[in-house]
Amino acid sequence: MTDTAHLIPERVRLGRSELAVHPFSLGGNVFGWTADRDASFAVLDAYTAAGGNFIDTADVYSVWAPGHQGGESETIIGEWVRERGNRDSVLIASKVGAHPAALGLGAANIRSATEDSLRRLGVETIDLLYTHKDDPEVPVEEIVSTLDQLVREGKVRAVAASNISAERLTAALEFSAKEGLARYEALQPHYNLLSRDTYEGPLAEVAAAHGIGVVPYAALAGGFLTGKYRPGGPSVPSPRAEGATKRLADPRALRVLEAVEQVAAAHGVQPSSVATAWLAAQPTVVAPIASARTPEQLVPLLTGARLVLTAEQLELLDAASA
């Protein structure tokens, strides 16, 4: 394996905020779902032991699981922070606006959902609060003003957006600048080698123009870019297996996987390391997000955050995914 880790900074500034984050963000959607409390603690311990400090969750995780209400991930993270006594050394990002019981971005809803997240996390301040998905029915003026109030009250350190159009993001940023209010410092789009048009283009241009830190989710395309799924290969015991297996019928997805594996072999790493490294190399991207159910699954993701791909390798991956 080529030793290029020293070229990657230990911390990266998120937008224009005061938050300095690790170049890989640990996704918390599996905590309390496919990873129980003990397994979640083990992953969180391994992540921070490796220098990680940027944990991503949401109030809606994992409402989709039978018998769950949402907030399971936040609750586990909160318990872990209390037991480890490490609140000052980790940054917690959460999201509001997508929970079925707290849907939308009206002022009252943002405020009540944030209070609920604070309670489950057991903290006084959320380091980074995302609007989980845009609510076109609510004016950006109301959304931004409410988020600014939360920042002024000390309940949130910085604010961010996920699943938003370039037009609405621009409008929110312009209003923040005009009124001197807290602005979106980060953006969390759906973005990976198999889903490029969900970010590249107008949305990426807005992020670049305004110095917004991008924290893409679905870095491994639902697990497909781990290389575990192959035509005629064995079944994979995962709740995401059905979606990943469907990609095996897509010639483009197979081209991408072949290119990823070629680059992985050149570096002596796993395919997921290359998928993460490709994202990290893209303009505006600060920290790709991916989740892990075990410390072993975490290792290649952390490797990817430290891996520098050559110009030729990036061109190969770009061409395969075009």
C-alpha cells in the first residue's frame, strides 16, 4: 500500500464555521438498528481511537425498523458520550424535519424537534444541525431565522442543509447574508460514484461559490461499492442486500466496480477505501459519511479517508462512472 496518509490533514474546517472535523464522518444510522448498544459502542470507540471526531445521526434514525419510534441512534450516541465522558472531544451532527411525527421545517417544528434531539443526546448543544430535507412550503426566511435563533440561544453551534435544491440553498444563503444571520455552513447531498448527478452541477457550484463544506452520504452506494456483491456470487446477509444486488444488472455499475477494484488492488486496500477516497478527492468535499456495524467494517473507511489517489486513478474512476 502506498503511504500517503501524511498528505491528508488530521482536521478540516467545515465551511466558515469553527468546527474542525475528521476527514471521515461516522454515520450513525445503524446504531440501535443493525448494531445494538454494545456493537454501537464498539464502533464508536474504534472510530475515536483512530482519531475520528465527527459523528452523524438524525432524529428519524431508525423509525423504519419494526417497533422503533425514531431517535434510537441519538439515544445510543448520548449514552456512549455520557459513559465515556468525551463530550468535549467529539462533534455531533443531527438532523430534523424528516421524522414522521415531526415532519417539515416550520419554526415550531424545527424548535420542538431540536429540543427532542437535545434530550435524547443528553447534551446542551448540538454541534451541527441539518435540515434533513427541504420543505418548499416554508419560506427560507422562516427556516433560516429559526435556525439562527437556536444558534444564538446556544442550542446549536452551526447549521447545515441536506437534500435541498441549488435554488433554495442559494435563496437561504442570500437571506442569511442580507440579514446577518447564521448561514448553512455544510451540505449533505446524496453523492457517490454511482450517483453523481445528485450533487455535481448547479448544487456543487453553489457550495463552491459560498465556501460550504460538503459531507456526502451514501458513500458506498448502499453497500454495492464494498465489492461484496457480484454476478453469480453468494448472497450477502444485510438489510441493504436487495438494493445492492439490483445494481448487478446495471452495466455502468459493473464498470464502476471493476475500476474501483483495479485501483484497490494497486494500493492493496479494499474497494470501500477507494470509493471513500474518490469522494474525499472531489472539490468542496470535506468528509464523506459511511456507517459500520463492526470495528472491522470501519477500518477500510478510515483508510479511504487517508488515501490519496493518483490523477490517472481518478480519471479512470471518473470515466467508468460517467
